[in-house]
Amino acid sequence: MINVSRLKKGIVIDHIEAGHGYKIFSQLGLDELEDVVVLMRNVPSRKMGKKDLIKIETDINLDLTVLGLIDPNVTVNFVEDGVLLRKEKLQLPEVVEGILECKNPRCISKYQKIDDIKFYLIDRKTKEYRCEYCDTTTSF
Amino acid sequence: MLKGRHLIEPSEFRIDELEEIFGLADSIIQKPENYSEICKNKLLASLFYEPSTRTKFSFDAAMLRLGGQVIGFSDPNTSSVAKGETLKDTIITISNYVDIVVVRHPQEGTAKLMSKYALVPVINAGDGGHQHPTQTLTDLLTIRHYKKSLKNHCIAVCGDLKFGRTIHSLVKAMHRYEGTKFIFISPEELRIPRYIKDLLDPDSYRETTSLDEAIGEADILYMSRVQRERFVSEYEYLRLKDYFILTPEKMLMAKEDMIVMHPLPRVNEIAEEVDDDKRAVYFHQAKFGMYVRMALIIKLLGLE
């Protein structure tokens, strides 16, 4: 087992489905962070068999919406002074802004630069979202 | 309150709000002279990024009959679009000149995008294969006029139910009225999309590939054109375009008080001989289209 030192202040993203860790790492833009970031893959887990885990030693606020989109079952632990401050279970966000892209080639968002395009959750099971402009359903 | 609102898709307006518009349209039909100056000194911008003679004429005629004036274009190559201006910049600028904007665009969601930045009401006059709400208002006013109510009708829709946005909007609008039943008549390849059926109570519709079998049951028969521009393959278009043709012989099987509607233009899905049948209301439908647009403009401008 590899030992990673205890986190003093930051976030631990736990219970990531094995294989999703890198996706989350990339989507959160953690490769651009100057702080200490650890991505652990295929960590043995009693509950899940195998899981991925990310530890981020940082002060900055990360937009965690994307986490709910990729893997709504993850747990986010907020740590301060080496102590667990609070635990948050995530869920699929009702509205997603600026992360998804419309799949409809005839959508106006394919022709004009729109950064704040909103997608509304229409089906929790299939994780499908509806484009605010053309109503086309899309998923992450 | 409809003053200052946009009309991007038909379901944005509640049933009672639609009724306000239809009630006003009734008054205009009865006494058009009472409304001939109501839009005096008001200006409508008609932005047609793709050609659509009927819809443009209908809006222009509506505004002019209300005593208002119209500016705009029907060829984007002659506008600032050709210089690469964004839609956001276009609408912000134009909003400063006019009181209301009508926009038609080949890309889906354009009217919605423009409405976000517009300082005046925006009416969607068609955005690609997505929405065409004033056509839906036209259809509803026509049904309400001939059938005296929008409740408890059996509506048979026939033709291209897959790509026909007029049909999708009509079904979405009519399913909100009590007692509506649908019969979807189409070839297998052009069936109504799943997401539309998901909106409906499973007991409120059925699907068939036979016009003969369904026509006797309908209170309203809504015919549609198989549109060449929606097909990638010319062969597929030619194979399906003549699948259903409404003829005088088929009309013999229909109810005495059934009405035949069509958003126009027709190609050959309704034989010309049917035009003489008193149940054929599609040419009158176009007139209702102008009246309902007159009522809509008045309401969005808050003039009544």
C-alpha cells in the first residue's frame, strides 16, 4: 500500500467509481493547479471492491458541479487543520452551465459563441439533459 | 399579462393566456375596422434569415392592418450578418429602433438566444426544425373557430410526423386540452418521435399506417407535406412523398363535420378536387394566421 501524507487543508474526493478518477481530474482542471494533488486509482475498497480517490491540498474553491455529472455517487470531504470539517454526498445537478455541449448540429450554439449555455436535467436515471436553446437531449 | 413577453414556443403561454389572444382575434375578425389604427406609430422588425414568403407576408400584413409599420430583411446576405455580426449584437442594436421583433432563422434556438438580449418582445417565426409557435396559434384558432371549442376532439395527423415541427407543436399544444385524442397516421419511417408520445397518456393516442382506416374516426384531419429539405437521401424522399394522398373518395369515409387542415404549402398530398369540399378549411386557415398574429402583436405590445 502506498502511503500518502495526511491532508492539512483541502478536499478529498472519495468513492469515485474505479476508472472515473482521471475523468474527474481532467474536468476539474487539476493538472493546472499549483497545489499538491494526488490521484489514486484502483484503491481496494470494502464497499466498492475498487475505487478511485483524489486528494487536493488547496485553499481555492473548486466548482464541483461537474462531479455530480460524472459520478453522482462520490463523497466529498472538506478538511481543515487536518480535521474532517464536513462530508457532502453529491447528486446530479438540476441545471448545468458551461460544461455540456449540445449534440444537435443544427443548434444555434454550434454557430454562435455561447459560453453560458444551460442544460436542464430531464431524466435522473439516464442522466439526460435538455439544451435550453434547441431542446435536444444530451448526456455527459 | 402578455405585455412585454416573448413568444418562443407555444407551450410558454398558459391556456388562459392563449384564450386571451383567441378572444381578441375573434373581435378583430368581427370588426377589423376597430383595430386599424391601434398600432399607429409602432414599428415591427421582420428579420428573415431564411426565405419564407407566407410567414413573412402574414406578419407584415398583420402589422400593416393594425396601422403599424414594418422594417426588415428577407435575405441575410444583404444585412450585417454578411459582415459577421453576432446575433446578440444584431438584436441589441435593432431593439433600439423598433417596438417588436419577428425572427426566422434556419438554426434551432435562435429566437430564444435573441430574446435573451432583446429589449422588446421577440416572436419566433420558425427556427429550423424546432418551433413555429405562430403556426400553432393559427391551427388552434382555426380549430376553435370551426369546432367551437378546443376540447374533446379526435385529431388525426397524417404524413411526415417525424420531421414535421408543425405537427409536434400542434400535438404538444392540443394535448393540454381535456378529452383530446390523437391518431398518428404515417409510414413506419416517418413515425411521431418518442419524446412527443412520452408527453401523452397512452390511452389518448394510437398509431396506424392507413389513412383509410382512420379517417372515419377523426373530427379534425391535419395533413402535412413530406419536406424534401429534411431528407438526406433524394431516393428516400421520392419513395415516401406520395405515401398518403387525400382524395374525394377518401373524403366519402369522413364525418360530415370533420375539417381538413394543412399548414401549406401543399405539394400533392391533398388532391385539388378536395378544395371544393366544404370541409376543406386549409385556405381559410391562412387567414386565421393573419388574425391571430394581429391579436398577438396587440397583446405583446400591451395595447389591449
